[in-house]
Amino acid sequence: MRRIILVLAPLLALSGCNVPSGGDEPVPPATPDVPVTDLPVPDASETAKGEATGGARDVSTETDSFLFEYSYPQQAGELPALAAWLDQRMERRRQAIERDAARGRAEARENGFPFNMYSSGTSWEVVADLPGWLSLSAALDSYRGGAHPNYGFDTIVWDKEGDRPLEPVAFFTSAEALDNALGERLCEALNAEREKRRGAPVEAGSTDIFDACIKPDETNLLLGSSNGRTFNRIGIQIAPYLAGPYAEGSYEFTFNMDEDLLAIVRPEYREAFSVRN
């Protein structure tokens, strides 16, 4: 799933309460086969200032070389295994920015040019909180030198009973089935939005990579809910370098679950989904 290097934008209204939601290094997919409870919980007290309120966490570390920020909401912090999983990822990102900033500062000094502070930010937000599932989205930002920062998204769905993270695409029978059920609608919506932004329609038969259709599993896929009981919406976030140039920004869409999409939900997850008319 390609979901990094894009412009930050508000999360589409995937929840009934219109909860807003949210790059740096590429984000590896969630791995349900790794026992989440075995992941070490990092101690950020020596390196960061953090505030925990009812399970929420908001960490900020600033040095002469880098700024690191990481946060997640109360609903995530109240699930111990999920909090440990997020904390492990937080520490991995903190170590990465510390390492990269040290290398960048050394290279700047060796080559006689100014060093600009590096940064890494991750902000997890709730997309949908259901009885057995917590759907999360993250807004990512990163600066490691260059003309502009990079921005991106991440996403997981946490299985509350199994204490494990799942990629949203894993709820469906296959990525190909998802493309067959949603791909045409996504392409039509994308091209309509491209036309608005560019002032001209996408030329039929164009070979320009910025005119190509994007498959759902190539995007940041979000599972949302309007009723607080079942997933009945699918959110799509597309990186600008996938659908258009950086300056064009990211693309975001929301689609209601219909019978075609419901038909390709894996049987073991079917009860967690419903059609939204």
C-alpha cells in the first residue's frame, strides 16, 4: 500500500460525528502475524516531554538538530496492546530522525553549508470506534532537507478482541476484488476532481502517469462508520505523486458501502460491515 509523500489535508467525514483525522520514512504494513503484546514499550521519559491524559499521548522532543512529535488519542491509549504497538513505532521513528539528523548535520559541516533542523511528526486520530474495532488514521510529516517537507498518511484497524493491527485491505477477499468493486468509481471521482483542479478534462488514452487511474490498494484506505456499530464507509487518500504533481495536492474521497463491496468482505469480518444507502 503506497501512502507516503503527500500533502496533508483534512480527513473526509468518515464518522457519524465528523471526527477529524489524520511522511517520513516509508511505513511498513501492519503485520498481524507478529504478536503485538511482545513488542517492547519504549520509555520516552529520558528523551521527550510527554503528556498522558486518560490514555492519550502527546510527545514532543526538540534538540538543536531535530524536532520530533508523536501523538495518539485516548481510545488508542486505553487499549494496552495497541498503546504498546504505537509506542514501539514512536520509538522507531524517533531513533530514525535522530540518526538522520546527526548524519545530515555532519554532512553539512563537512561540505560547508548551513544545516536546517530536521523534523518528524505523527498524529493518530480516530476514524471509527466500533464495539470490536478501532479504525485509526495518521497524518505524517517530515523534513530532511530540500525544498519542502514531505507529508503523508498511515492507517490501521485494531482488532480489540485479538489485540492485533490489520490493514484495511485485509478485510476484503483480495486487492483485485476491491479494485473490481470500487476501482471504476474511484477513477471517475479522481478524474472529475483532476478536471476541477486543472481546468481541463483528462485526455482519453493519455499515457501521462499523472492521468492514470489509481487502484484502491495503492492508496491509504480507511474504514469509517456513520452509525458507530458497523463499517459502512470507505475513505481513500491518494498521494500527489501518484495522482498528480506535488503542487496539485492530495486527493481524498469517501464512498458508501454498497452490495458489491459487501459481497467481497471476507466472511469472518462480514458482521462488522453494513450497506449505507
